[in-house]
Amino acid sequence: MQSLYTDRLDAIKDLYIRVKEAVILLEKSNKGGYTFIGTHNEVRNAFDHVMKMVAGSDDNNAVEMQYLSAKSHLLRAGYDAYELLCASHILYIADMLSVYKASDINSGFPEYYENDVKGKIEQIKRDLTGYRVEHSVASSGKRALTHVLDDAHDASEAEKAERRYNQYFNSFEQLSDYSRNIERRIPAISDFRDERIGRERKEKRNMIITIAIATATLIVGLIGAIIAFLPRE
């Protein structure tokens, strides 16, 4: 009995460390000082089940039941945090690139189009929508707020939660990698933008000068024609 209890407690400890990392990342990236009630409630509910597992440590069935319940709540906390982190990365990438034209990005970071980084980010956005469809965020939040501590989650629910956690985590890892790559290329993209702006200004200035010269030539020509047609004394 103690072997199962110890194994399950170790497993919950390892999962908690993983999920806590996601929650800390979310808190660090939180610029608005928001409180993410759903995520914190899931962790709280997991703790309640862990305590029930401790209280029933001499009953294998109780240990397993409470372990699955705690695992499900922790995984929900994790994928809720990663979902918000993914949204944050998508907005960050969009903000980084919003001040540049496609030609600037293509010149300073050709892989963005050549390796279809843009398309892959769009695919992740579609994937995230798909994950969200699989579980209702609203109902999940409601369930977290009205959680009955005696409720237990079976293995199938824990497996679904783990699958969603892995989906969100993988999307987060991809977006983090794209964010870092784009950040590294921003100086080069900026240089090409500055060159383009300088070139466009020079072309505009030359065009203005050309138009001014043409206009002046036309005026001089018209004045000369008018003078030529004036009657002479």
C-alpha cells in the first residue's frame, strides 16, 4: 500500500513542479496585474484531493481515485496557463512585426516566408481554436468555482487533460521559439526598413526636383513663347 501511495505522491509532486513553472511564467508575463482565478482554483482543488489522498493513504482505491482527481486539476491549471501564454506570444509577435512592411521582413528574416514561419504561426492559432472547442473554457471555469471535493475524476478524464496539456505545451514551445527567432532578427529587419525609408525619401526628393525642373522649364518656355508673339515696336 505504501508503495502505491509513495509513487502517486511523487508523481503529483513532479507534475506540480511542471505546472507551477507554467503558472509562474504566466504571472511574470502578466503586465496588467490580472488575477487568473480559474488557474488558481484548479491548483487549490488539486491540493484538496492530495490531502484526501494523504488521509486515505492506507486504501489503494482511495489513493488512486484522489490521485487521478488531483492530476486532472493540475493538468487543467497547466493547460489553462499555457493557453494564456500562447495568446500572449501571438500578440507579442504581431506587435513586433506590425511596424514593418513585408519587404522589410523578407529582407531581414527571409526564413519567415521561405520556411513559412508566418503560415506555421497561423496554423498554431487554428490549433488553439481547435483545442478550445474540445473543452469549453466557460464551463471549465464554472466547474472550478463550484467544485465538489467529493467528486472524483476517472482515468479517461485524466488522459484527456494530459493530452490537452501536451497540445498546449507543444504550441507554447513552438511560439516561444518563433518569438526568440524573430527577436534576434529585428535589428536586421529594422536596418532594411531604414534603408528602404531612406531610399524612398531620396526617390521622392528626386521626383520633386524633377517635377520642379520640368515645371520651371515649361514656365520659361511659355514665357518665351508669349514674348515671341508680343507685337514689336
